[in-house]
Amino acid sequence: MKKNAILMILPRKNAGRIKFQIPYAMKEERQAFKQLNGSYYHPNQRLWSLPNTAEHKQKVLDLFGAKMQTEARSIPPEMPQAAITEQVQLELDRHYQKMKLKHYSDSTIRTYQSNLSAFFTYFKNSDLAALTKDQIEGYLFELVQKYKISEQKQNMVINAIKSYYEHTLGMPREYYNITRPKRSKDLPNTLSEAEVLAIINSPKNIKHKAILHTIYSAGLRVGEVIRLRVKDVRSDDGFLFIKDSKGKKDRHTVLSPLLLDLLRAYYKVHKPSYWLFEGQDGGQYSAKSIQQVYRKAVQKVGANPWSTPHTLRHSFATHLMQRGVNIRYIQTALGHSSTKTTEIYTRVLSINSKTLTSPLDIIMGSVTLDKN
């Protein structure tokens, strides 16, 4: 790569964004790139990115022209589609029945079944009940080395395998102590208070606006929002009742008076019968629809393009912590089993001269200097 050239890294098939490497010396070009709608900087990779559209590609070419270079980086092969044999289907059906009896969520079961299909196919000529820990870790090693699966994917595969051995085959929980990846220390993605306000007030549709306000004001997951019932808005007692949240736990979370006013205005227009937010057919509003509403709002106000509806939940916790709210209240509102989970938000608090006094200022203020 030339010293004064901008490198465009050719994206993978169906990638959502295109990444660019802009040399530090090209300050004017970086500033111009920063002004493009949808631009974002990835500090860990030291790369910039734009949405992967023909329009954005043309804008970059028009802006930088001859200063542009392209590079295709090696892409790991895609994992092959598992061939479902009769024996594999039999084991999947046994696992499915056990997961249903244990009342696992449909999304968890789908994830487990998908990962087990590949696992069963890989060991189609082996006795699954007799597989050793070394054989299973050999399989995981191949997924990491050959297909470059992420830490999250690796943990999902391990959880699926353990669910099969522990629940379907009834083996002891400690039987397969499978090595897991080191826990990532990535910080949760959060938004500023001004960004949140712009996003949640962006929709003109009162249902869309009410949904985004509910997620942020109560710190909810998307799955919890779509499962809210009309009767879960406990206006007299000042809380939202969250039934069967993650881990099959019920909890209470804060009901903002401002949110209550908005929900009442929404109710007068839409008059939901059972679910607080209903789709066109009267059933639950879909998670996909909420993601689309959020994405449209983010694009409209020009906020962080990498944020998601879950970012509003992260921002809820961070903003409360910034204002000195007791961590146990935040833990309860979020539905965390332990404060250790909630403590991650202490790492995203803004550190500057307004939030923290340097010890230099303290000691200089307490010491009388000798003027002689």
C-alpha cells in the first residue's frame, strides 16, 4: 500500500459494511470521510467503514479518486451445510422433545438444533454416546482453525453439545468439561443521552415511538418488549411487570411517568387487546419489525450505525450509573442474577476532568508551596 493512499478492503459476500484504511498523515481525507453519512471508526481495528451500498462506494470514489486502492483479504471457507440423515434426524428429534419438555425458548432450541446438525453429521460414523472429550475438542478446534468461528459461535456450539449430552443422554453435568474461549472484555456499545433522545423521538408513528421509549426507559430486551401484555403496565404501583424474562425469571422494572403518558396516548389510538404491542394480525409485534423501526430512526438522525435496539438497554444502565444510582437497583431493573454482570457498565463511564479529579489537583490544593 502506498503511503498516501486510502485502502478499500473488498467486503465479503453479503457484508453489511465496507472497511477502509486511511493513513494517519491524510488528515484532510479522514475529516472528509468522517462527514459521510453512515461513517464509523473501529478503534480496535484502526479502520473506518461505510454501509456496503453502491451509492456509498460511488461517493468514496468521487471523493478520493486516484488516492484509492483496493485489497481482497483472505476469507475463511463457509461451514458446509449438514446433510440430515435418518439417524441424525432421530437424534435431533430426541433432543427437540427434551428441550420442549424443559420449556426452553424456541430461539434457543433453533440455535441448538442448527449446531447439533453439524455436530451429528461430523460424527455420523461414531457412537455419539461414547465420544471422548478429546474428540469433541478436536471438532471445536477444526471449527476455530478452518472456519474461523467467533468466540460467541464457539460458546453456542459448546452449549448445544452439552445440552445434548446432559439432557438428552442424561450424562452427568461435569462429564464433559469442554474448554471454552477466554471471556471477551469488549465494552457494551452505548449511546449518549442526546443520541438516545434523538433516536426514540424520531418515529412519527406513535406505536414505533412508544416501543423505543419503552425499551430505553425500562432497560428492556427486545424479546421482553414484544411479550409485554396490557396488564403488565402497573400504573397504580409505578412499575412494569416483566414475565418470563431471560432465565425464566419474573421481575419488576421502572415505569416512567413520561412513558405512561405516551402509552396512554398510544392505547387510545391502537387499543391493543392482549399484547401491549400487537402486529397487524393482532399477534405479538415481531422482533424484526422493532429492528427495522430502530434502524430507520438511527439512519434518520445520523446516530451510531453499529448500534442496535439492545444498545438502548446498555445505555439505560450506563446513564443510571453515571447519575450515581445504586448498582443493586440497576441490577434488579435489568434482571441480572449477580451484580458482577451489572458491573461491566462501570467500565464505560466517561472519564474526564468533569467526572474525576486528578490526584495532582488534590495534592496541589492541599500543599502550601514555598515561595522563597
